[in-house]
Amino acid sequence: MHAQRPRFNPSNSSCVNEVHPLHHDVPSLRNSAASPLHFIFQSLVSCPADAPLELFETAVSQLIHHPEYNSTLILRSETISDSDTTIPASVPCLEGYSPVRNVHRKLLPRRPGRDSGLEQHCTLYAFETGEFAGLPSMLILTPLVPEGESLPYYHPTVSHLAFRFIPSNIATDSDPASAQPALRIEVIPLSGTPTDPNSRLYRTALALLDTLHRYLWGALTHYQKRVQHDVLVPREIYQDVYLKMRERHKGVVNTWKETTDPLKHVFEDIGIATFLMLFWKDTFAASADLADVKELADSRWTSWPRPSGGFLDLGCGNGLLTHILSAEGYSGYGIDLRARTSWAHYPDSSQAALKVHALDPTQLLSPGNNNDEKYFWEPGVFLIGNHADELTPWLPVLATLTGASGYLSIPCCAWMFDERFTRSSAASALDFSDDELLDAATGVASNEAEDEAVFISSLGMGAEGTHKSQYSAYRIWLARLSRWLGWKIECDTLRIPSTRNWAIVGRERHPGDQSIFVDRARRIVEDVVRRGAFKTRTPEGKGHDGAS
């Protein structure tokens, strides 16, 4: 169990009324004698470091490569070059420091139509002499503004911004309380830029210092991310396609017919559709190459690989995900117990893909009882369960019994096959160790079964991967179920505006005798039928079972 992060305790570096200003006797950065420029940085804010200098480079690498964590206006950064030998002439030449590495990056705005991109030099410096000589102890950001242009709004109005680690032994003979290691932010503000504690620049510096303090402490305690993003689809490619998809479908916000929040639902489903399109491209391509989408045109994905049997969105609700996929040329259906108001306002092609239908998984083993829905189950169909509630645990079962090409499940409410999920009901419902185990199916002997902690770690839940919450326990149970039914487990945390954004997918089967897994799925259905507790709700409204 990690120790609690020390309290972030900043002090105004320029305030003479501070009782113990950290390293007030350590002067601000200034140019070296060899520099043709003449400048002095202005100290803004400092705080105790609470971690050793050796971790500074690890901490600031997060600042360099993930600026989007500090500003909602930044999409991401792209590295143009990274060199420890070539240092640009435009970066500061500083007294007592030597530049040891330079990362040339480009900041990409989240709203390209409003803000412009910006290139920056991110330069790491080390002390020239002393105990810490050669060890990176400072990062300076230098924006590269084309002549005649100005800094975008998301960037502080400075020509240079420094993150500085001041070791304890650099202090002069003064109050010992100020001799602890410190972090300090210093700047060269543009002319006319206010720097008082109420200014935007000061508030930005304070937020950046807090972030650096947090990253340093995380490096010290081997911080584990809360969740794992971008496991199955690379972040950069997803963001590039998402921006295009958002432009194509954002108009739905203005014509939203439901009583729910359009800003949440529209952009959430655009995100899921984007993920599925790229995931399918990778999954069903003869030789997958996600990199070739970098220069895509709006219509290029019409030829991307996709599931041969189309998609089936179970419990499609407002039908927006089905509509978006249909509008982008993907064939498939969305089914739900009742038509929503939105359905009638989608184009004809989308309306044709939306069906009022009550899916009864217990009828899958009864030939002739489900002829009206057979066209849903084309060979190679890909199943989608986006907050499918009662149908959530059925996804891997249905995928196994129907020979589906895979499934995506984004669980929300915790349901088992015919009752609410609880830890006690889950323990008695299925014995996942009832294995003819993976030995008979895959050739892996039961005493070589994967360690439970390793399995849970593989689910990508990060620090959430514990048994403490009901939701975590439910996701672990779903993953065990999927593995028990022969699916190789893959998980990701989707970049959508929802707290329920963890997804489990199946696209590959464990090798070996597949009849073992099919028999397991059949046993689940038979047990549910025997208990008689599963009740299919009656479809509501007109046109169910095939009519839109």
C-alpha cells in the first residue's frame, strides 16, 4: 500500500512576506556570459519537492509527452525530433547549466477550427558542476511562434517557461527550513503580461507545479494509472479519425429528439463508432496497418475491413450508434424492446437497420422458434453490447453459440443471466474451475493455469482492479466467463464521456477443441431454462420482429 502523497504546499516565489520562502536566496535563472542575449527569468511559484532529483526526468517526460493532461484545449503532442546531441540555438544558454536533451514537439489543438497548432522546444538541462553534474534538473519550454503570428490561447504568454528542481545542497547559509529540495517555476513573460497571484499566468504556473509535484510523487511510489487507455487502438489514430467523425455527426446535437443530454450521448456514440471502425479495420484486415489512416479522406474508410456478417447492437436504445455506423457504410442491425423518438428522424437507411425485437437467449437451443430473427445472426456477425444491462453477460454466450466473429461489451448495470449480480450469487452460479479445464481445450494443464493476480492485472483496470467495489468484481466475473467460454480476453478503456467506459472484447478463440466451449455455453442456457427465472419482456409499439 503506497504512502499518501504529501500535501502540495506552494509559496509565491516573489512574495517578500513569505515566512519561509523556499530557496529565496537561490537566484533566478539568467543567461550565461557566452550568450549574446541578456535576460533574467522571473520566479513565480515554488513548493517542496518531496522526491529525489533522480526522478525528475521521469516526471517531466509526462509533461513533455502528455500536455493534454494539463489543458482540455490540447488534443495531444507529436514528437518531431528527440536528440541529446543537437540543441537548437533558439533555446536559452544559462549560467551554471548545460542543455543535455531537446525534444522538438508540436502541440495539436482539440478544436483546430478555433486554435492553431504550436511547435515547441522542450529542453532538459543539467548542472555543469557539483554533486549533481550531468543529471537533468530543469526543463524549459520554448514556443516557436512564426513571424507575424501570436501564441494560441492555450499557451501561457511567455517566451520561455522553466520547471526547475533545486537540490537541498545548493542553498546558501540561511534558514535551514528553506534548505529542503524544492520545485520552482520561472518564466520570461511577454511584455505587458501580469504575473501577480490573481493573474492567469500565475494560476497556470500553479497548476503546472501541482502536476509536476504529483508526477514526481508518482514516480517515487511507482504510481499505477487508474485505468489503461489506448490498448487496442493507438491514441493518435483514434483522435485523428474521431475529429473527422465528430465534424460529420455533431449536427445530431442540434436535432436531438430524446430527453437525455445530447452532449453526452452524441459524442459518446461517435467515440464508440470510431473505436469500432478502427478495431474492425485491425481485426479483419488481411495485413492490418492502422498507420495508413494518418492522411485519410472523409470517405476512405468505406473500403476498410469489417465483420463479414455485419454488426448486431443489442439493446440499441436511441439507435444513434447503429445510425452512425450505417451512415458510414457499415451493415448491421440495432435491436431494442421499443422504438425511440429518434428512430423516425434518422435517414431511411438507418431506420431500416433499427428493429423492435425482444431477444430471448434461451430460445437459441430451440430450432424453429426463432426463424423471424435468423437474419440477425449472419455468419461472422459482430455483437455490440453498449450498456446492454440484462443482455451483458449473454454476449460471450451468444457469440460462442452463433459462431460470431467477436463482440464488444461495455458493461454498466451488473446483471447475471437471470438475476442481479452479487458476489454470493456469482460464486454459486458458475464454477469456472470446472475445467476439463483449459487442458482438454487448449492443452494447458490446470496446474499451469494463469495466476489470478496476473489475470486481473491483464484486464487493464489499473488501480481499479481490486475486489473492493461491486463493479470491479462484476467486470472480473465477466472476464472469467468469457475466458471460460474460449475467448481470448482483451480489454480497453474507451475515450468516451462516460464513467462506464471500460470495454471487454472477444475476437480470437483459444485453440483446440471448440466443442468444449460450445457445450459450456449450451449448459448455461439449459440451466437458465431449468430455473425458469429469465423473462423476456414484451416488445412495445409497432413493427416488432423485423419491421422498423
